[in-house]
Amino acid sequence: MAEMSNYLENALLNGTLNGTTYTAPTTVYVSLWTSNPNDDGSGTEVSGGSYVRTAVSFDTATGTTGLVATDADVTFPTATASWGTVGWIGINDAASGGNLLYHTALDTAKTIDSGDIFKITTGNLTVELA
């Protein structure tokens, strides 16, 4: 995942170059999208059918890779209705509303029907700043 939202780009630039305070979220959440959220968060996020953004945690950035990976599985609730075809994921700073931080297309889009569970296994969601 490498695409940063306009919100986060501005917050980091202003924080590092203009002395503006940026308060990092204590918890971040994975969101699922049926259309590209773009840098401005304008896509279509999944809704209904028991969908909720799901909390995610990452290992600590160290060394020179500029990369972090999830340190635990991210398991969404069982869909109670069709969520459509999920082709993108985001990382948000709130369980609902809030701001999109990062986004990217999935390697393969996945249709989520009633009874399906969307899961990202440990280490399979990474964020890299290069």
C-alpha cells in the first residue's frame, strides 16, 4: 500500500515543514471499497450487511526499508448481505467518518456475498514510504 490520501499528505507536510501539530490516531481501521477511494476518499465504501471498518495494528518501522506490515490478522464480521465486489482497501483514522489515510487496489478483487468473511492474514497488508 503506497497511496497516501490528500488529508495525510497535507498533515505531514504542514507538521514537518510548518510546525503545525498533527495528532496521530491511537487506532486505525481497514475499510473496504467497491470503487477506488482516490486520494480524496471519493470512492464507494462498502455499507450494510454487518460491514464495519476493522481495527488493524502494524509492526514498528525500523531499519531502512520504510515498510511496516500488519502484526495480526484483520478479520471482518460475517457479511449478512452482499457487500459487492471489493477491489480497494483503505486505512482510516476512525471506525466511522474520520479521514482516509492510505488506500490501494487489491491484487485481486473479491466478491463478498452473504455468509462470506473477508480476512487479511498477518503480514499481508503493508504500508511503504519510499
